[in-house]
Amino acid sequence: MPEGPEIRRAADSLEAAIQGKPITDAWFAFPQLKAYEPTLVGQTVTHIETRGKALLTHFSGGLTLYSHNQLYGVWRVVKAGEQPDTQRVLRVRLQTAEKAILLYSASDIEMLTPEQLTTHPFLQRVGPDVLDKKLTAEQVRERLLATSFRNRQFSGLLLDQAFLAGLGNYLRVEILWECELAATHKASELTEAQLDRLSHALLDIPRLSYAARGKVDDSKHHGALFRFKVFHREGEKCERCGGIIERKMMSSRPFYWCPGCQT
Ligand SMILES: [Zn+2]
């Protein structure tokens, strides 16, 4: 299951392929989107925004294509005119003179006006994205202390896209290890110093993972930009305290932690 950094990198590669280039051909599988095909020709994709697992493809004419990949949707970049050999069902094709981006299998696809963008049910529910550079640690701290989040255990809270978008299972366990926190804690129980540390880690760790551009190094070599301290490391020694890393299911996902220093 991809998490924020992987989804943002996928959006980066789509942007690299077609951003700012006039669309020469637009094709949608769903009948309700067909009417937009001629509208988009000649327009450009200005940028692609990620909100958790949702992608917002913004067009120069003001419309936005909303797509949520759920479990099966996948984007591909191909040369213009190329038809990949695949069993997947094509849903969207946006082509420029040189490249095309293709969306397969996703079923959750809509075209939104600027007004619909502000009232879309999923987008209203989802929290700010941890990879959005405008989001600050102070804002995250306020969110941790908000009535709806302050009394929820971190094991579940950190997977809830309504709290912050872009976090997933490996980020959840790595952030809590970084902050020396057990999964059963709640923001309302933390000291000021712990709150500070957590609000920074909630942004720093996803951003470090993103900046490492997928070069997640599972080995213990020096110089790795981002590597897992506890994720998939049950039975190994914690590099901070020497405790043995454990694994158990929490909020229906495997959770990894060091009982020696995460208290
Ligand atoms: Zn430890």
C-alpha cells in the first residue's frame, strides 16, 4: 500500500511527463466525463496535487480531475500514441505531443469545477497533507490538540487520513519510534516537549522519506538518507537502546516498536 511519499513521487513523474505542455488528446472511459474531452484539448496541466491517496490534476482552464486509486488504480507514463500491453482497464488518457499519462482500473474519477473542489466530500474529510510544504509543525501541534484528535490513541490516529493525509503504516511506526512513544498514548497525555517532538516528526519523517526518492535502505550502511529503524525489524536490536523490536497487530495493521525505549 503506497504512502504519501510514494504517491507524491508518482505525481512528480506524471508532472514531469506533461506539465505545462498543450494537451493534444483527452480520453475518458466514463460517459459522464466524455463531454470534457474536447474542452481539455489545447489546455495544459498546471500542477498535480496529492491529498492522501487522492490525486488532483489541475488544468489551465480551471477544471480539476479528481482521482482516487483505492486499491487497484495505477497511473502510467508512456510515449504519445503508445498502447501498453496490459490486462488493466484504461480509464483516463491525457496526451501531449511527446508523452501521455494513463490511469488504469480506478473507479473513483470526477471532473470538478473550482466550486465543487471546495465542497467535495472526500476532500472535505481528509486532513492536510504532510508533504504540503505550507503545513507547519505549529499547525500539526494544534491539530494534535484539537477536540476530535486529542484523546485518540496514536496507533489509530496516525492512520486516519482525516487527521493528516499521507501517513501510512511504515510512517506510523517510524514516527513513534523517533519520538520514543508507545502506540497507546494520546496527545492529551503528552508533555509540551513530547508534543513538540511529535509535531516535528509527523512532518520531518515523511519529508525525509520523500526526499530520499525511494532509496529506502534497509541495510545498516552509512550515508543512507532514510532507513527503517523498526519497520519489518522484529527480533532485531533497537539501535537506540539495544532492546528487541517487537511486532503485533494494532488498528488492523502490523505494528513494530521497541518496548525498551518507546514508553
Ligand atoms: Zn529502543
